[in-house]
Amino acid sequence: MVDYTGDEVERKTSKTFQFCGGNAMPSLLTSATQRVSRLPGLPAYVFHPSFRDKGATQRYDPRPLLADVSDTQQPYMVDEQTREFARRMHYAAYRAHRATTVAGREQWLTAYYQLRDRIVLGNRKLIFRAVRRHVIATAYTDDFVSDCHIVLIQAVAAFNPWLNIRFSTYAYTCLARALSRQSQRMASDCLTQALSFDSLPHGEPNVAAQGSPAPTDAHPAVRLDEYLRHDHPLLTQREKAILKLRFGWSDEGSNPTLEQVGRQVGLSKERVRQVQAIAINKLRAALIAR
């Protein structure tokens, strides 16, 4: 049986940070809690003053929650149950940091990861909800789901259960941001590959880099210019104009900045970026389908 008692040494806390999908951002923690940077090999945690209370070991004992598997029979883990798991998870990390023996540290680390995994499994439906809503290319759904599991694990580790924020709201925001970034990277990769091996707009032959393999029958050339024609329905006229200006596909052949394009089309810099992202997503989906 795991021993969750013992006197251990307390560490000082550092400047607090909370992250969403792996990106650090200033936390919104109240004065009652602090996010503590981890020691090498140990997870970071949110510190609460009640951890120092005399009855904290009994109050945050992880064994009763881990022994009760009724939550695994539910379609999802309710918010209050998620909070209770998270509180004990952070306490387990706190005790692991303060452990004076290797055995004690390993016992609390085991409890930490067991609690964390139960939260992840209980809230994994958030992943499929986010992927269904934010992913267009169904051919890459499995890849997106795999990446989102990592994001969800990071969100669980960073979640502060003492704040008045629902875990589902916090985690879903992390997942949506991660999917947006991944979609943009995939769009850029698809466009780069198409421009490297296929034809340039307006029917001009593409001069591939020296030593680059020529397109084969297994990978037929994709003509980007067909999507930029005036009568093609995939993109709006505004989207076509912005892409032509931004990537040098216009008659001028220049590559102006977002601000310069905005002045030409009468839009703000941020709106040009949004329209460009929407258009690239449409092209990405069409290229993947081809």
C-alpha cells in the first residue's frame, strides 16, 4: 500500500505561468494560488495554501477517487468531479516535489499520473467535438486527434481547479487554438509542395529546383491557377484578389505585406490576414481532395 504521509522539505515558488496547448501565457491566478515551476523530472503544479494545512494529506488523499471507477461508466466527467481530480492531482505533484526519499517521490508521482489520466479519459470527447468543428480535411482526422490528445494532457496539467472557469471551456479553447495552428501549417505545406512541383498560375511552366524530382503519374500536377480563375466557384473574388497580391500571383509579381494588400483592397491588416487564412484553408481542402 502506498504511504502518503511524512515530513518533507518545502520549496519556494517562482513566477507563475499557465499554458494553453504548449504556449506559455500569463496566468489569471488569484492571490490564493500559484503555479510552481517544476524541478527536473517532476511535473509543474498549482499550489494552494490548503496544502499546508494539518489535514491536507487526508483531504487530498488520491486513493478514494482512484478506487472509485464509477466515472468511467459515464459518457463524460462532470465539471465538479474534474475539479476534484485536478485538486488532488496538483497536491500529489506538490508532495512529489517535497519528498525527501526516492520511494516517496515515486509514490506521489504515480498518483499524479493516474489522476491526470483519469481526467484526460473523462474529457476526451472534447477532442472529437473540436476536430469535427474545426477540421475540414477528413483524410487527416486521425493525425489531428492524436495531436489533440497531447494538447488535452497539457491542458489538464495547467488547469487551475480553484478558479471559476469550467475545465471544458478552458480545454476546448486550447484544442481550438492548436487545431487552428496545425491547419495553417498543413495549408502552408500543401501550397509549398504544389508550387514546388506543379505549374504556376496563368499557364506558365514552373521551374523546379535543380535536382527536384519531376511529378509522376502517381502524383498528377495540381494547377493552382484553375482555382484563381474568375469563374471558378471555390474562392470568392476578394479571396482570389488577396491571394494573387500576397503571393505574387498577380501581373505585378510582387509580394506585398498584409498592410500593403489591405491598402489596395480597402481592408484592415487583420481582415486581410483572416481572408487569406480562409482562402488557404479552402485551397488546402481542395488540394488534399485532388
